[in-house]
Amino acid sequence: MPRSLLARTFLLLAMLVLLTTAAWLSLFRYMDAEPRARETAQLAASAVNLIRASLFAAAPEKRLGLFNEFSTREGIRLLPAEPEDEIEAMPDSRFHRLLQRELASRLGDHTRIAASVDGVRGFWVSFRLEEHDDEEYWLILPRERAARSFASHWLTWGLLATLLALAVAWLIASRISRPLKAMAKSAEAVGRGQRPPPLPEDGAVELRRLATAFNAMAADLERHDKDRSEVLAGISHDLRTPLTRLRLEAELSVSDDSARQAVVADIEQMEAVISQFMDYARAESGEAAEPTDLTALLATLAERQGYIGRPLALELAPLPDIRLRPKALTRALTNLLDNAWKYGGGDVTLKAAAVDNEIRVEISDRGPGIPAGEVERLKRPFTRLDTARTNASGTGLGLAIVERVARLHGGRFELLANPDGGLLARLSLPISR
């Protein structure tokens, strides 16, 4: 079976049309057999009766000329039947059985029909001049009179009707599948965190209700996400001012160096938490995609890591320019690098290569890794792992931000076991979308 709904629906409708047409043709052939057999038998019987009447009425010396006239003008020949005649019977079909029965009822039970006699093909009908005569004759009519075939105009109209029905079937199938295809594309866009244009609310009642419900769902999701982002951004913004004052007061008021450093460390930790809230809130905030030199972006990111004392092993293959949201992608990769430096044992590698129509950016470390059963859970917001990779001071938003950025670009985010030990974080971005 085809995979698409359009092809499947059209195939089923086409099968229905073809089966219906075949049934109609079979019924027509069945219903047409009896009247056609009756008509053919009537023509043959009329020819026999005409010959009988002509032979009885004509003078003996004119009968030969009469036979020639029949043969020349009407294609009718008359031959005496012989006992040694080699007779080929008509095909054993319903039409020819009905023809035999009709001729027998008109000309007598002794009437025979044949497809050929002594190798001469035609429509052969036997008859007797008188009912009590033993002498029998063969009337040879053109074979077309005993052949049963559809008229060409019936076949033409049947073919046109079939083609028209198939065209209507395609129209019906496309009208059913088109809104569902549009809805599938819109659902994919919603899954990537985008706001698709509203679906047209027209067509059948069921499709209108489905489009209306989908548009309402998409609007509700966008509103809820916007409200959540605004709440996170507002809380984070409101907290930064008092945290700045607290840091200033700690620097000026706390005389003990260890106590002051502890207070400042706590404030910096709170500021880091607020920064993650801000990053999560603006992960899908309207940044437009633009053609981006990903190689240059990754090189700049590695250079910045080096400035803060985090040298990377950089392995970049030639990469094509693609449309990206550079700020969102930079935030996601920075989160992955931060995690790798915290738990990777100081050996972090950044790789990028084009594979199978997508670009794979991989960040690997030599840390303890993540159990396979915990990978999907850790991609959800506000979740942490209670193992050696746990960031007890974090918010659990780092991997959720990366997951949202991956979906925003139509890609995917995977956490895999590093073949050399540790964790491999892979961000796959489609080259053409």
C-alpha cells in the first residue's frame, strides 16, 4: 500500500470505480446476450423464409440466377448439406446457446448452426424447404452476424465515464488529504516551538471543527509559553537589582575575607541561576534565522573558551552555510561546554561535520557519563541527575535549553556514550529545510 493518505484514498476509490465499471460491463454483456441472440435469430430466420418463398415462387430455370443474386447483393450463399460434411460447432457460450434455441423455435428442432463447414468459415444455418423433407440445405451468412461484440460507441462512453470517475476520485482524495497535510506541517512547526499561520477553517464540518480546535490549541500553547517566558524574565530581572546591591554591600561591609568570599560566591551562584532562567525564557524569543557561517561561529566559540582558560580540541570539517539563529545556538553550545568542563575531567573535544544532509556538532568529554535510561528525563526542564554529574547548584535547565534550540532549528539533540569513555552530546541540524 502507498504511504500517503492521498495515494491510499485515490487507490481505494479507483479500485471501487474500476470494480463498479467491470460489474456494469459484465451485467450489460449478460443482459445484452438474449436480445442480441433474438435479433440475430430473427435475421437468419427471415433470410431462410425469404429463400424458401423465392424458391417456391421462382420458375426452375430462374433459380440459379436467384442464387447468384443472393450471393452478390446480400452475401448469402446456399449449399446442399452432405452427410460427410466436416462441421465445426459454434463456441459454447451463453449467447450461442440462446441463438441455437431461438433458431430452433423459428425453423424447427432439426435446425443446426455451425462456425465452419468443410473448412469454410461463416455463419452456417441448416434448414429444410418443407418440414417433412429429408433434403437439407446450408444457408451461409456473413460471420459478423453471429459474432457478439460491444458497439464501439458503448466502449468509448464507458472509457470516458471511467476516466471521469477517476478524475473525480482524485479530486475527492486530494480535498480530503490537503487539509490534513497542512495540519501535519503546522503540528511539526508547533513541535519546533514556532507559530504557524492559522489553518483555514473551511470545508466539511469535521475538518472545520478540527482546524478550529487546532488553531485554538496552537494559540493557547503560544500564549502559555509567552506567559511563562514573561514570568521567568520578569522574576529574573527583578532579582538582579537586589542581588547587585547585596554584592556591593558584601564587598563594602563584610570585613572578614572568607566570609565576604562566601557571600559573593552565593550571590554569583544566584546570578548564574537567574542567567539560566533568562536563557530558557528567551530560547525561542523571536530571533530570526539568517545565513550563518557555522565554521566561523564554532571557531569564535572555541576562541572565547580559550580566553577563560578552557582550551578545546577543535576538529572542524568543511561545513556549508545554513540558516540558523546564531544567538540561540551559541547559548545551547555554551551550556554543553559548561557541562563538559564541570564533569568532563578537563579533556573536552568540539567536532563538526556534514553527514547525511545534516550538520552534526559533537561535544565529548571523559567524565562519568549519563545512564541511558536517564537521557530523556534530563532533557526536561528542572531535572537533575543524582550522580557524579549532578549540578546541585544549578536549575536543571541547561539541557532543556539545548533541546528547545534543537527543535527550533528542526534538528535533534542526543546524549550518547563516548566510545573513548565519558559523554558525547550531539546536536544535529538539517542542512536544507
